[in-house]
Amino acid sequence: MLPHMSYSQSQRLQSHSSEQNMTQENKQSCFHCGLPIPSGSAYCVNINGNDEPMCCAGCEAVARAIVENGLTDFYQYRSEKTDQARVLVPDELRELELYDRADLQKGFVRETGEHTREASLILEGIVCAACIWLNEQHVKALPGVEDFQVNYSTHRARVIWDNDVINLSQILEAIQAIGYQAHPFDVGRQEQVFKQEKSLAMRRLAVAGLGMMQVMMLAVALYAGAYEGMSDQLKSFLRWVSLLLTTPVVLYSARPFFERAWKDLKRRQAGMDVPVALAIGGAFLASAWATIRGVGDVYFDSVNMFTFFLLTGRYLEMAARHRAGQAAEELVKLLPATATRLEDNEQVRVSVAELTAADRVLIKPGETVPADGVVLEGSSLVDESLLTGESLPLPRKPGDALVGGTVNADSPLVMQVNKVGEDTVLSAIVRLLDRAQTEKPSLARLADKVAGWFVLVLLLLAGLVALWWWQHSPQEAFRVTLSILVVTCPCALSLATPATLSTATGALTRLGVLTTRGHALESLAKVTRLIFDKTGTLTEGRLQLSGVQIPDADASAGRDELISMAAALERSSEHPVAMAFLQAVEGRSVSAAQIKSVPGEGIEGLIEGRIVRLGNPDFVATLVASPVPEVTLDQQQTIVFLGVENTWLGIFSLADKLRVGATDTISSLHALGIQTELLSGDQPGVVETMARQAGISVYQASCSPQDKLQRIQALQARGEIVGMVGDGVNDAPVLAAAQISIAMGSGTQLAQASADMVLLSEQLPHLVIAARVARKTRQVIQQNLAWAVLYNLLALPLAAMGLIAPWMAAIGMSLSSLIVVVNALRLRKLPGAAG
Amino acid sequence: MDILYLLIPLSLLVMGIAIAVFFWAIKSGQYEDLEGPAHRILMDDDDPRIPGNRDKIKPQSGDDS
């Protein structure tokens, strides 16, 4: 580890992003993943007759596997660059074999035949449709795999295989060979429920839709017959057919309305299902009675239309709800499938489900902690980035608590399990997430409340009108009351918000801006001040070489050579500083031997027979044995020294860079009337430079999370609606305190899970688009609500006066709902970021 | 107009079939992924270099994949 790096910097820098190749166009980029190629590397694969360069052994292996299987079309069809591939170490392969154990398979494998098994997999690394094609072709070609299908929307796969021919681990391995990660998962109870709910809703919709089409046709015939003259026999026949068609619609499709209305009545509440159920039930019974007796009017057409349109609205709402629910399921897979239990000092590999409190578990370096517990033996560094966003591993010694889902980074630990399954911190988070996702935005809640009152008033009014008509013209009373119930159905009112929100979130998701909370769009529309985190949010979060100083003018080594030497020393390092050097190499590459790294100081190695050191001044000075030269580079940046015995070779400055479009984003936000602010834990000089470059006038450096929290609370006390844009949750309270939190796509998984929105695209200008969409969404919701109320105010008196026939009422109600939905659909077209 | 007494029951029958087919389609999972097939059709799966297709042309055992 090199000096001059703040902790937060070094953690953020580790996340690489694929847009790197855009900013580094002068350099060659990896054909597979698009990352720049460190010079001197000779990885290359022949694809469609061209030797394509690769950045690492991982990408090379994957590309070769793709070519060998004749799947090179993948490279033509893909629309995004793939993630960088890794070479699997033998340990990981052995880990996969555990999935073949029958006791472990119990959780996620279903036996479908004598030898055939079926399992569901979550696929990681899928970026576009070509990835799915590649996976399907590759896996289906395996002998013994009977079926393999990837769901494009959920990135989940279903595999059916013959257990006598192939093992599950071999399938998983094959998927890893082409650069994707597959995790078997237990198709959760929730997912089963979703699936059933969806197919039931679709069947109801189908019956109602087909029923409506037929009955409407017959209704046209009946209306036309009433003018043109139709034999009573034919009229009666058409009515009977209508009754026959409408019966399943009422009994099957409209059943949820009756059920919910009954529930509402039992709780003495007036939900909007009560008048719906009354209208459908009443109209159907009256029409059926009229058909059987052969006198009076029939309203089958109204019944069908009403049911179908209401069901459509409910279906759209359900689809939006399901999408949100899936995000929570993804979190569950963070826990490993197996753990090493110590039984009388013997190591036994067991499935995590078998662990109980008081078990002793061995966690090897690199393994995930399987449950919550306490360290018994050993001390190590544990990466808790998943939970806290603090990516720098934290020391853990006997007696310290361990949280399930965190990763042991350093040396073996023995832990005592004290909480498993539902009681763990991770499950609690998943539950929290579930709850957050079912939260309705307050506008929707308001609409529900209004609808409740509205319904009550409506029922009273309908009752009064019915009474009046009963006394004055009894034969008209039923028709008029029915019209009132149908025409004033509050469905437009309750459709207004969900239809609009689901359209807007759908459009934003396509752009790469994920909305994870119901209230997100609403809060974003009202936001008055956006607070940015610096590293990784406003900046790319990657160090880049910004300056080279050669202290000894007589030194034989030139700029390029110095960089090559530094890169050679850092070749095997994963540290962000190393990445900066590896990317900067332009001259010939040199190689270093006997590389030793001294944590916190620097790195040493043998280059062309000389010992070379790279690191902080003290570390290098002990080798050079002369005073540290004066640094003329910008002192605010990360400074690294390079030296050999007796000579200071060079001084490098490394700095982070603003993201593409950051400046435009800030000015566009200002144009929208949103204030911006930069709060960073970094040194004042760096923060000032970045803020000035980005065009942010309000900034504060050296902030602790506490300072940030206080700042946000002070702003909120002034009545501001504060939004926070960050890339991790290393300051979880800050994100929680902000009315809306937005996480960057490269942030930790948990940061994304707990944020209200996730900027998956990592493009700052998309923030502006999101803000515009949010405002437009709010407008559309208000228009919709206004329209629904206006419509009802107009229609109610007309219906009460008996001027509206039930069929007109049904059309009117449907039209008003349709207008609401169409108005919402306008949001599908996204506004631009500029202007 | 007497033909209506035949045609309307016939239309009911057709509708019954339509509903049955639709129910079957839902049950067999055709509505679970509404996006994938649109992309899938653009990809060539009949490339002879794909091992699975090679098998179809000349059956062989012990594939190299």
C-alpha cells in the first residue's frame, strides 16, 4: 500500500468502470472488456480472422472459450462492453463442486425425472441481449443439458440437466468459462407468489377481454336492433348469449373486486372496491333477471367493459410492484451456500442452512462469513463494505462481532455462530428493504384516502338519488342509480398515480437510472439542493498520473522511462496507485524482479540490476540516503517518490479527474433551480480545485460523516429538500437523513440497495434527466388527479338527473381512465439532459 | 337472420378455444419473459461452428466443450 492516500480514496478507486476506454482512446483497449491494455502485455485472441488484443489472462481465456465454441457472433451483437473476466483459482472451482452434494442441492434443485434435475440460477455480468444468447448457446451445447433459458428481464436462468451425464458444478463452471457468474438460488416463496399472482391476473384479464369483445358486438346488434326492429326471438337469443358470456366474467374475472369489497365492509371501511362490486353485481343481477323474465333493460356490455378496464389498471400496478420486489431477493444471495463447521477439531463442509447457534465455524481468507457471530480465534481484516460501505477491511480479533455476508480478507478466523437465518443482520436489511419497497408514495396514499371518502359520499349520494327517483319514477330508479355508480367510479382517481409512476420509472430504468423507492420520484421533483460526494461521484474515483518531476536534471532516465519503472514495480499490485501507473505507461516496458511491498510505505524491486523504491519520501530516502528534494508539483495531490541508491529518480503526482459531463450537469441543475453543494472528507485544496472545476460554489472539505449530517440537518431546518448523491454508504446516516439518496452504480451493493435511486449508467447528465422526469411526473400526476376530480364533478349531476344511460356511463368512465393512462404514457419519451 | 343461431354458438366455441389456448400459453410460461424473445430472434443459433449444431449435422459423442 502506498502512502498519501486517504482511506476513502483508496477504497473508491478500486471500482473500475467500463467507460475508461472512452477517456483513453489514444491507448488500445481490451477487445473483450474494453479496459485499457497495460503495455507489455501480450494477451491476444484470434477472433473472426483478426488478432484482437486482450487486457488480462481472464479476458483471454473467456474470449478463447467463446471462439472455440463458435460463438464469436456475440462480439458482433453485443451493445455493451462486457465486464472484465477473472481467472478462476482452483479453490473456487472446488467450491463449485460443493453444489453437487445432494444435501446442499435440497435447497434449490428440483428432481423432475429419474435423472433429470432442474435449478434456478442468478446470472451476474449480463449487460445486453447478446450475453443471454451467448450463455444459452454455450450451456445448451453441453452434453447432458436438456434445457437452459435465461429470462431477459430478470437475468435469471432455469436449467434442466441429466444428472447422470453432467453435474451442476460443470454447468456453473462452463458459465464461468465465458466470463459470467452463476449462483444457484432458492426460488423464494415471494417469487412463487408473484408468479401465481401474475398468471392469475393475466387469466382474469384474458377472460374479461374476450368476454368484453363478444358482448360488445352483441350489444351493438341489440342497440341497432332497437332502432331498426328485431324479432323478439332473436333479441332474447342475443340477450341469453350475452348472459352466458358475462357470467364467467363476473364470477371469475371480477372476483377480486367482490372479495376486497367484502373485506372492506367487514372492516367497516369504504374502499373503492365497494361501489365497483355494487355496480358490477347489481348490473349483472338486474340484467340477468331482465333476461330471464324477458322484459327490462340489460347492461351486460357495461359490466364487461367496466371489469376489463379496472383489471387492466390493476394489472399495470401489480407489474410495477413485482419489479421492485425482485431487487430485495438479489440481496439474499450474499450469504454463501456452504460453511466449514468445526466438529471436535475436524473440518466438515456443511450447508449454511444446517448451521445453528453455538456452532464453531472456520472462515478461510477470501470466504464470506456465513452467519452473525463472534470471533473465537485468530485475527484478521474483514471487509464489511457490503454492509457499511467502508471498503477498507477492518481488523477483527477474538471477541469482536462478525456480520454474515462480510468477507474475511486476510487470515483464517474461527467464529462462534450466534444468529442464523432470519435473525441475522442481513435478513433484517432485506426485510427493511421489502418494507421500503412497499411504501406507497404519499401522493398515492393521498389518492387512496381521497378515494375512500369519495366512495362514501358517492354511496350516500347514490342512495339519495335512488330514493328520489324511486318516489318520482320508480321504473327509472335502477337505471339512474347504476349510471351514477358506474360513471363516477373512482378508478381514474386511483389509476392516476400508479400509472404515471410506473411509466416514469420504466422510462428511467431503460436509461440506466433505477428507482428503488416509491417516493423517489416525488422527492426528486421537489428537491432544492443536491449534495455531492467527491471521490467516485463527482470524480471518476480513479487516480491518474497528473505530473512528473525529475529532481536531478542530469539523471539519465527520462519521463517515459520513469513511468515504466514505476509500472514495473506495481505490475502485480491491485492498488489504485498501481492502476494509474499501468495506464500511463507509454514507452518500452521494463520488468522488475524480487518485488517486495511494505504496507503503508511503498514498494521495492530489482530493475536492471538496481534496487528501486517507489513510495513515500521517508521510505525512499532510506535507500537514496540523501535529503528529500523539493517538490514543485501540486502538493494537494497524491505524491509518490521513485529512487535508487544515491539518486532521486522522479516524483509523481497523481490526481483524480472529474467525471465526463460533471460541469454540464452542475450548470443544468442550476438552470433547473437546484442548488448544488460539495461535501467531502478530503483535504481543502483538492476539494476547492474540484469544486471550481465543476462549477460548484458551495463546498466544504475535511468533513466527517457527522459534519455532513449536521450540514444536511441545518439545511433541512431551513426548509430545504436535500438530495444526496454518493457512491457508497460509508456515511449511511447522511444518506438516510437526505430526503432522497442517489447511489452510483459502482457503489457497494448495499449502498445501491438502500439508496432511493441508483445511477447504474454512471453518467452524471442522467441526473438532470431524472430530475426533469421527476418534475414532469409530478405534473402529470397532478393533471391526472385534477382531471379525475373534474370528470366526476361533471358526470355526477348529469347521471343523477338521469341523462346518462349505463352504457354511456361505462364508456365515460373507461374514457376517463384511458385519458389518465394515455397522459401517463407521455412520460415514456425522455427529455434531454441539456437545455 | 336464422344463420345467426348457428354462427353465434360457433363464435362462442372459437372463443372457448381461444381462452383455452391462452391459459395454456400462460401456464407454459410464455408470458414470463416479454423482452427476451424480441432480442433472441436477431441472433444466429444455426452457426455450424456451435458444437450443438455440429452434433445435429453429424452426430458424434464426447464433444470437446
